[in-house]
Amino acid sequence: MNEKRRLVIEKLLEKIHSGEIVVGDKLLPERQLAEAVGETRPVMREGLIALDAMGVIDIRDRQGIFLSSNEENEARMMLHRVRGWPADILSRVMEVRQIIEPLATGLAAARRGEKDLIKIQECLKHMEELAGQAGEEAAKEGAYWNTSFHTVIVESADNAYLSRIYEGVYSIIEQGMSMMRINTSPGAHGGRLVAYQDHVRLYELIEAKDSAGAELFAEEHLRRTIVAMVRLGQIVPTSDLFEQGFVGKARLR
């Protein structure tokens, strides 16, 4: 994510948390929001789209911008202020991803609605734009949309408790993805181009309501990510639970 967009998102989150731009269960109109955060409406709108993709707000045509529950918003806002996690935490978080994501993806395929598909498409659109780009900024922005993609999928499983668990690892996942993309060429395993192609396939399986196929492919996709992170020294080999047979298809052998 570029720095300007990140700052706009953080400003919006802080002002939502303080109640400054909230009236009842809605945010102020766009013009007033732009004035409150000190940005132009196009820049501010990018921040709103990002928050909608994350599930913090709900943008409804001709109705306004609605908040999710206050508790969920507060949890997300706190997470986005977290910085500088030690490497060991990333290893543990990737273990949690292996436990949660394949099963959540299968459940999402069974329960997803049309609005969930629209949110996933929004993430894919941004990922496609960044897929072939190299450089630190593209890596950071790609990591943001990558993580948002998986967050929307977990939310599509329609289980509030599962979503809350996943919220606890969101910001750490984004940081880890960003560093991996910086150190990996777009076309290599773990790179943005391969990741984008995987995400398109995941979307197709979820759209088709192929629960079993979505779960299995989510595992394949995550396996590639884990291998790349171990290779780069970002996580320890013992955090590859798939390879050890603790979770996933391997445990059934």
C-alpha cells in the first residue's frame, strides 16, 4: 500500500474510533469526510474502498456509508497501529493460517453471497494491476490487497467468531507478505504474478460453490507461500504444519 493511502486509512480509522465522523451507525457524507481528513475526495474515496474491502465499513449505493459492529471496528483499528513484530510471531501466525484458511475457504464457498463475490473481485482487480510490477511500493500494496482478499474470504464464511480470530493476525500477515514480495520476483513461487493466478482460481471455486475444491486449492496456495517464506528465512521450517502432516491433506495419509 502506498504511504498516502495508508495515512488516509489510518486517519479514517482514528476518526471513526473517536466518533468524530460517525453519526449513529453511519459515517458523514463524502464531502465532509474529505474535509475532516484533509484530503481530496478521490484520495479519501480510495481509503473508504479499502475499509469496505476489509469489512470495517459497508458502502451502500444511495444509502450512505455504514459501520460494522463497534467491537469489530475497534479491534481492527488497534491492529493497524501495531508495528515491528518479532520474527517468531510471524512463524506462529503462519501456523494459524494453515489451521484456519483452507477450512474457512471451503466454508466460504458454501455460504458466500453475491456481495462477498463483489468484494473479492475488488481485491482481485487491484492485485491484477500490481501482478507484474517489481519494487518495494508495489510489494507493499500487493501485500495489502493479498491480505484483504483472504480476509474477505474468511468473512464470507459467515462466522463472526472465526472472523474475530482472523482479525488478530491480519496486520502481521500483511507485513510478512510485504517482505516476501519485496524479496521475490513477480513470476517466482511466492511472487505476485503466481499469487494472483492462484487467487483467480480460488475466486472461481468460491463462485462455483465448490466447497471441497476451494478448501484443497486454498491449501495448495498456502503451501507455496509457506515454502517461499521458509526459503527466505522469514519463518522457521518447523512452522510448515502441512509438510509435517499436522493439518491439511497430509494428515489423512
